[in-house]
Amino acid sequence: MSKIKDHRVFLSVEEAPTSWYNMQADLPSPIAPSLHPVTKKPLQKEDLSAIFASALIAQENSPERYIEIPEEIRQLYAAYRPSPLSRATALEKLLDTPAKIYYKYEGQNPAGSHKMNTALAQAYYNKLEGIKRLATETGAGQWGCALSIAANLFDIECAVYMVRVSYEQKPYRRSFMECYGASVIPSPSYLTEAGRSVLRPDPASNGSLGIAISEAVEDALSREDTNYCLGSVLNHVALHQTIIGEEALRQMAKAGDFPDVVIGCHGGGSNFAGISFPFMREKLSGRKVRIIASEPSACPTLTRGVYAYDYADNAMLTPITMMYTLGSNFMPPGIHSGGLRYHGASPIVSKLHHEGLMKARSYTQNQSFEAALTFARAENILPAPESSFAIKAAIDEALAAKEAGESRTILFCLSGNGLFDLSAYDAYRAGQLKDISYDEGLLRESLSALPKVEND
């Protein structure tokens, strides 16, 4: 009887990483300091204390290379982590490529995406400080789903401002959040001045992550019992997500392999940071690996944005941060990859891109959905629309290896499943998705509103 091959690589709970990796410790030079939105002076820790837990503020600015994961969080992680690393042998065969394709699958947890990794941590630290309520934003709803679960686990109320176009496209994500006790508000809303200021000139606004962030921050500032949580961009969020890449490093070693290229889809940067930062550490120590961020051409932050100081939100309530940006008043088209519709990028990801240590590519949503169905029919996992941008880049790498007649080891992060995104797949299969590249004139107009900062 022949031996059945298992193309997955597992780690036991005992083999799981016990620390998050802080990329800040190994940057070639420090990231530029964030600035106060009013004074435009370097941000102080006390400036953030009104809306963030003190432990998260400390992590945001920590110089430590590794930060220990509290035992209670590791216990919660153990319900779904370590996540599997799989060899996509069926996809390799379909593409007839000499490349080896691996993917780290983050869609098997209760929320169906990588967002659980930081949601549990953020809820935990807020609970320790006696916070009774959390306010947040969400694009496609993956982050909102994760935080609603985490808040429920720690008996904390949760208010989620969901970008209106996704609120309407993905009603079952809203329903999911409400099942865990969260209040879900379509953004822009009339509950905040930030929302009302958008709706007055444009009552039918699709909304954006920048607007939803403004509403959630305003909500948190208005109540003493409420803190704000963000699902991407911030240093401490990227930190929590590095559990993905740390596991993947161990799993690749178990497989007797190491990637030539590491790929993640890119919006604000949390999933990309999670898979890539531990491998970037290896790259900086001398190992050869290319790192690629894959983003929508409708929201091309890294590929068409500028590296400059900008606000993280539309109403200019948040700190001014040095990052790749399309402008804080940028209004992306209502593509179905709602988690990637953000005008800015993580300061650390931005720094790495600016230093030439990684590359970025952009694709249309039809290109990404074609790749998603190719992957789904080969590997039997329906990807989230966001994840499909990483799949598209991985397929391109595999086909390039085929054309060059060379072996190549590819690793990408499959950041979530698409089981709540069937309306998007219906639209794609019906030929109803439009490919929209952002208008150059509108982009120039958006960038013209960047804040004036000395020594920018």
C-alpha cells in the first residue's frame, strides 16, 4: 500500500512562537516620528492615552526586537494556531510550473481571517485597563468580525463603523458581528460630526476607511469608557501579526525549504507585515529573498502614492505619519476588496518600500478574481477577495519561473476565506465587475491637500 502524502506542514502548540517580532528594531534607520495633528510637533505617549491602552502605546514605540506574548493570549491563540502551511501541488500542476508554491492559510479561525491575531491582543490589553467599550472601523468586515468576537470574549461592548459600500455589499458580515453583540453602523453616519461633514455634500457617499476611522476615533474621544482599536497600519498591529511569519519560518524549515519570494496582499499593511517581517529580518541578516506587496490598481497606495507626512483619517483627527499615501481625502472606487481600500500604508512597510527592500505590484479586481477562482478550483479553498491579490502575484511568479525554465520557491499569505463574499463572486462570474484605475487628476487633487510639515 502506497503512503498517502500530506502536503501540509503543521506545528504543535508547544512549537508555536512565544514572542511577537518587532521589525522596528532592525530597520536600517528609524521611522520618522508621528506628529500631533494640531501642533505638528512629535507625538508624545500621553497624546495617545485618551484612546489607546497604555500597553499598546508602549508596543507602538518599543525598541525591543521581541515582545513576549502573554500566556492568556497564547492560550486563546491555541484554539486556532499554529495555522497550517500548505504546498499548492494541484495549482502547481495546473500551471505546469517548476515552481514550488506554499501558502500560509489564516482563514480557519472563527473570524475567517488573520485579523483575529491582533483583535485578541487589543481586547486583552484594554480589558486589563478596565475599558468597557471599544470603537473601531472596518472595511470589508473581516476586522470588525474579529474584534466583535474578541470583545465578546472579554465582555466588552463593541461599536463598529463599517464602510457603507461594504455594509451594503456584505450583509452577512454585518449579521456576523451583531451575533457577537457588536453595534454595526454604516459609515459615513449621522452619529458623528466626521460622518455628517461627508454626508452634507454627498448623502450617497460610499464611504472609505479614512472616514470610518474618523468616526470611530471621534466616538472614542467622546466617551470616557471607550477606547479605539485599529485593525491595520499601526506598529503594534503589525507586531501582533508577525505570529504568521514566525510560524511560517519554522514550517518552511520543517519542509526543508526556504522561499525565494514572499508575497502578501496590501491595504494598510497588517497581513503583509505579518507574513513578510520575519522574512525581512532574514533578508537583512544576509539570506536571499524577494518580498512583494500586491495591491488593487483602484487603490494603489504603494505603486502610485507618495512618501510623505499625512493623516491616517479623513477628518484629520489622527496623528500625522510618514507613509506612502494617496491623500487622506482620497475616495477609492467601491471595489469588492474592501479591506484594501485605504489611502495610506503602515509606516514600517512604507519605510521598507522607500528603502528599496521590497517591491509592490498592482492588479485590477478582475485579474484578482480570475486568480482566486483558479486557486479555488485547484486547491478547494475560496479566498477572500483581498487575498486574491496575493494569489495573482504568486501565479505570475510561478508562470515567470516556467518561462525562465527555473525552479522557484514561492510563499504567500492566504489571509482569509471568501465565504461571506459570494455576492462578489456572483458579480465577477456575471461579468459585472468594472476595472477602475484611479484618475490621475483626482489623485493629484487628493495629494494637493497633504499637510504642510517642516522638514517633510
